[in-house]
Amino acid sequence: MIVLRRLFFVAVGLFLALPLIVVAGVSINEKQTLAFPPQGFSLSWYGEIFLNDDWRNALFASLTLAALSAALALLVALPLAWFLWRRVAPWANIFQLLGIAPFTLPPVITALGLLTFWATSGFYGQPWTAVISHAIFFVTLPLVTLSLGFSAIDRSLVEAAATMGADDRTIFRTVVLPLILPYMVSGYAFAFVLSLNEYIVAYMTVGFTMETLPIKIFNALRYGYTPTMASVTVFFLVIAALVFGLIARFGDLPKLLGAMGEGR
Amino acid sequence: MRREPPQRFADYGPLVFPAAMLVIFFVIPFATMIAVSFFERQQGGFYEPAFVFDNYGRFLSLFFGKVLGFSLFLAMAVAAACVTIGVPFTYLLSRSSRAAQIRWLVALLSILSLSEVMIGFAWSTLLSRTAGITNLFALLGLMEAPQALTPSFGAVMTAMTYQALPYTVLILYPALVRLDPTLTEAARTLGASPFKAFFNVVVPALRNTILATLIMVFIFALGSYLLPQLLGRPQHWTLSVLITDQAIYQSNMPFAAAMAVFLVLVSLSLVGLAVYAGRQKEAA
Amino acid sequence: MSGLILSNVTKQFGTFKAVNDVSLSVPDGTFVCLLGPSGCGKTTLMRMIAGLDLPTTGSVALGGEDITQIPTHKRNLGMVFQSLALFPHLTVGENIAYALRIRGVDKADQKKRVDELLGMIHLSGFADRSVNKLSGGQRQRVAIARALAISPKLFLLDEPLSALDAKLREAMQVELRQLQQRLGITTIVVTHDQREAMTMADTVVVMNGGEIRQAAAPVDIYRRPADSFVADFIGSTNLIPFRADGRGQASIFGSAVDGFSLVGAKAGTISVRPEDVQIVTAEGSSVTGTVTFIRDLGGTVETFIEAGGQQIVAVSSPRTRPNVSIGQTVGLRFDPETSVVLAQ
């Protein structure tokens, strides 16, 4: 039984890892060939991400977009989650629903909606429209983590602060905010990583005026192969693993993913 | 702290910014898209306000029917594959040590966040003639010479399963972690082998969760827009691909919008179904 | 040898020994309670008997057969879990019939047995109810019936009554004991409630720190505790240090007391139950103390006395209530007959 179980884990692990192993392999090819096992060894394709102007600009655009849109998503989610926790206002749940909808529906729908909107309003192609678009698209992530975070706060803490003379604003600053901070960080991190990798919304809103890394890879893919695609993929995978690893290290990942109660 | 209804107008303050953002940048774009779906297309990729059903009328063609049918079939197949692998996997994962769970969760999240472009690229490499898995088969003597496995239906299906599997596991995870471990232990003391206990107790006890997951993954797979393009032939294109194609390359926004509205309706009714299935779970 | 025999069973989690070298013999048809504070290893011990955990070392034998490596589902036992673990997707009848279904018993016989068991637990006619619609006591009975469906050789219960309120719990204890005596089934119950253990068990096994401290009949556990942990854990007691001069003369708090035969001992502890502490007049008493508090509970009166820097509690009935008041100096007598000298 234990053998079967291990075998099953190995099989799933292999399925998940295989494409990535091959990509990692081709990323260290010495020449610009798509070959696996790799021929020769070179890290130059990783250098290319930073040295080649096109790739560097795309990386910079992606990082900027991810950093700003995740921040905006957090700014939208925080007051909303706080309000829903603090007040009884059943009709306000509609905004919770609106916040979760973009991520639940097929992404092409949100993308097309935003495309028609920016085109109609005449801002189509402006870089900042991508920031807003991503913030709305990914607002679900901080909203969910923050709602979880608020629900974990013992309401008697707020009452205790009030008995000691703190008003609503002070309570928020001195009690609620410190307790919710880990959830803010993870909400931001989730939105950041997903924005970094997002293609269709970015493509439909600013695809013709700027290149994020996923757009750049897709465009490159249509014109043929370059190993930089492989190195960027590995690079992004490492960033994601690093971010989620840090969340796991400093936070409670199983709990964040909805496994409440005692872990085993 | 007792939760209380807002007392004064100022109590609504925190709601203003999020509400405005969501209304302006989600509700209005959505409405714009619905409006555009009734517009008339002009020459050269522009469109004019109108109120015609022509764009919806095009759904009645055989071509569209085929695409729709294939999209639904593909999404269904992917959802079924993911749930078949995901349920036993997540069950075993939820019974593993905390450290093992965390390692898997980090890996799954990393793959889930990986851009569809990159997943498409990775699979097209793995299935390619020059750098692909067939080289390994050839090396082991299982195959005479390496060959390309794309474009093909199998490639699309495999890559989409790859993309959706982490999502499946992460949806199933909370329910399976919360599943009382003594249920299977009780089944074992009553004489059920671990296999029997899984199929007799875990699966039926989670029936509604599994159904809801199936639907969620179905919607997720329905949204896949790049993998069918990168790894399949034109007959493997899905509704999402068609929408992207019409909007960007054919510059037929009204038709794209009409298809998107249609996709929303399909998805929303399925979400409704998933929520309903989830409710049943609590009632049971 | 028949019955259940545990030989040198140890369970180690990492560096932590949850169960440490436990040996225990349970003759057929007896009712054993594993009793101890939380974390004492009693549940782990039961899980090893059930095969849900494997011993790190040692063996488990049942009916003369070594079952250490037999997987749970082939052990033919019945177990009631603390959470009850009733299958939420099955009805009362389907839950009870589960073990029979697994074993391929035919439908008609399943139904007959289920009806029989429902009658036994006073829930006739409940077969088609959902288990989620039952009261706590009813769920409890269904879990018991489910475990007994195949008439197992061994019946295990892990804190089976902890979810019930106090009154129902006491009634269920009596019911469970009567059921066990009627069926004559070897039964092991894990509990942290000493009252429960005293009510039901033929043998109480007191555990602490992964080890068995004493295994004996309830009255012996109370009257003849093996060590200060058992004496303190079962009921309440006064643990009083003594010294001895080696020739049998003992002294408590520096004053000589007679009647204890302590030849060879130098120092130690005696356990005196509060109902055995006698309060006498201070004159002529070798051990004296000061009354610090009197708690009158109606049915009993507890007198708290400070003596030799330690608090000693004496319990008496209202009729034999000592005529003392707070601050008064009184004498204390410990009857060697009812006092227990504890092993060190």
C-alpha cells in the first residue's frame, strides 16, 4: 500500500516536472538549438534576459506591471474585506461577488470586456490601463486571503481595545492592521506572481503598445525558437517557487489555502 | 465586537473606493461588452452602435456548432481526467506529513501560476522531435526514431490536464483536509481495505465536493485559450481561442463579444450549479 | 494463551516515546479501562491494538495468534471512535450494516442483523433515518451497534462518551457495562474520566508518560495505589512525607507516630484519603495543624488544615462533622490500616 502510494506520488510528480525538466535542459544549450539532452553547457541564455534590450525591457515591464497592479488590487480588497467583516450589510456582499467573478470566469471574458471598455473610452493602449486591468482581474486573490485573515481575528480583541479607549480608527491601526499584515503580504504575493505570468488580459489591453514577458514569449514563439524563452520560463518558475516558499516559511500555507483547524 | 449595520453615512466610507473600482472597471466593461455584442461591424475592423442580433445569429452555423461542441467535450474530458487523478492524489496528500504537504503546495502553486504561454512552450518542447520525450524512447529502443507528437488532440488534452491539475488539487485540498480522518479508520476497523475505504467512504462522503470541483475545473478548462492554438490543429480550437482570434486577428469585435457573452452564460449557469452542489453538501 | 496479550510494546514518534515498553494481558471477556491524563499514551496504545498504528517494537497477540503485522481490516474487531465517525452519506441501517456489506453477507441476513442490533440499542425503526438527524445519545448507540455488527472478538472504544452531557454519560456507562456483561465480549475503553473507569471496568490500567503505572481492579486502584501518581490521579488524596529511623519508628512532620511498620525505610510518602483523615483534639496528639478553611458542600464537609507547611484535607459527613472553626489548632490521626505507604 505504501509502495503504491509512493508510486502514485512519483507518477504525478514526474508528470508535473517532466516539461519543466526539458525546458530547464534546453535553457542551458550552448548554441541556439532546441536540443535535449542539452548540447554543451552555457548560462548565457539566462544572461540574455538581462543583457538583451528587448528581453530586459519586457522583464522590466512585467515586474512594474505586477508590482503596481498587485498593490492596487490590495488597495481595493483591503477596505472591502474590512467593511464586510466590520459591518452587517448583506447587500454589500454583491461587491464580494464582483471581486471574485473576474477570476472565476474564463479569463478571455474579462479580457474582452476590458478591451471593449478601453477602446470605447479612448484610452486603449496606455500602459496604466494594464495596471488597472490586472488589479481588477486579480483582486480576487487579496480579497480571499484578507477575508480569511479577518475571520481569524478574535472579535473580543477589538472589544478589549475599545474598553481601553481606542476608537475605530485607532483599533484598525493598532490591532487589526498588525494582525492582518501577514494576509496582506500573501495576498499581494499571490497577485504579484499571477500578474507576472498573465498573458491574455495584458495582451488584449496593451498588447500592441508594450510587451510583457509572456507576450514577448508568445510573439517569439510565433517567429521561431530562441533558448531565452526557456531560460525565462525557468526564471519565472524560480521566482514563483521562491515567493510561495517564503509564504510557506513565514506563514501558514495550508491554512491560507483553506485548510483551517489544526494541521497534522 | 458585535458586527453592526452601518449607523452613519460615514460608515460606508471604506466601501467607496472598492465599489467604484469594481463598478467602473468590471461592471461597466462587462456592460460595454454586452452592448458591443449587438453592434454592427464596419469595414476595416470598426464597429457602429446598433441593435442587431446578427452576431448571435452566426451561432446557428455548423462551424460554430462544431467549435462549441468540441470546446465542451474537451473541457469535460480535461475536468474528468483532472478529478480522476486529483481526488486520490489530494486525499493522499492531505494524509501526508505537514512538511510534505507544504512542499507539494509550493510546487503546485508555482505551476498553477506559470503563464499559459510558458506551459504551452514547455509541452511543445517536450513533445517536439528534436528535444522531446521521443528522444528518450528512441534511446531506450522503444521507438525507432524520435518524432513530433504535436500538433495533436492528445497534446492539447495532456497540456490542458497539466495546467488544470494544480487548480483541481487546490480546490479539493480544503475539503479533503477537513474530512474526518477517523471515517476511513472506522471503515478499516469494520473490515474495509484501504482501497475499499477510499471508494466506499471518502468518495461518497465527498460526492458533492467532487461534483462542484468537476464543474469548476470544467470552467477553468473552458477558459484555456493558448494551448489549443499552440499544440493543436485548427479543428482543436475552442470557443476561447475563437473569441481571441475574432477580437484580435479578424478585428470582429461584435462577434467576439457575442461569443464571450455566450461563454459567460454557459459559465455562470455552471457556477450556479457548482454553488448549488456545494450547498447540498452542507445540507446533507 | 487466549485473550489479548501485549508484549513490550513501544511506539516512538521521532524521538518521543508515546508508549514505552508496555506489557498487558487481557483475559477473554473482561472489561479493561485505559485511564490516564491526556498525552499519556492510552489512545496510541489502543490504536496499536486496532492496527491503526504499528508498534515500533513489541508484539500484539489475540487468541494466541500474533496480529502485530495484520492490517486493521483483517483483525475482525469493533471500534467506537471519539468522533464516532458515523458515515454521513449512509443511513443508520447502512452504517450498522457496513461491516456485513464489506464481508459480502447477503441482503436479507444484513437486514435481520441490523434489526436485531437496533432492538438491542433501543432504536428499532430507525434504520432508514439519516445519521445526521440523531441526538448525541442516539449517535452514540448507533456507533456501538455498528462496531458490534460482526460480533467481534474484541471491542475497542476510544473516549466513547466524551461528547455526551454528564447525566447521559453516567447512564451510558451503566448501559455499556451491562451490554458487555450480557455479550461477554472482551472490551477495552480509553478514558480520562476516572469515575467512568471505576463504573465500568473489571481492570483499570492507569497510564502516565507512556507507561503503565498500575493495572488492578477499581477498588484496589483506589485502596492500594501503587505510587503517588496513581494515588493522586484516582480520587483525591493527601500525600504526606514521612521519615523513619530504620527500626520501624516513623515520624511525620517531626513527630513520632505509631502503628506504621516501616522497617528498613528511611523516608517516603504515605497516601491518606481525605475521608480517612481523623480530626481530634490537639492535646495528646503527635501531629497538629491549624484549620484554614471549611467548605460545607451540604452532602460532605471538607476541612482544610495546615500542618507541617502542607495543606491536608479531611472529608466528613455532616453528621460526623468535627466541631472546629477557622484558626483553631487541631490534632490529626492517620490510621495505618487505611493509609498506604507508596513505593518511591
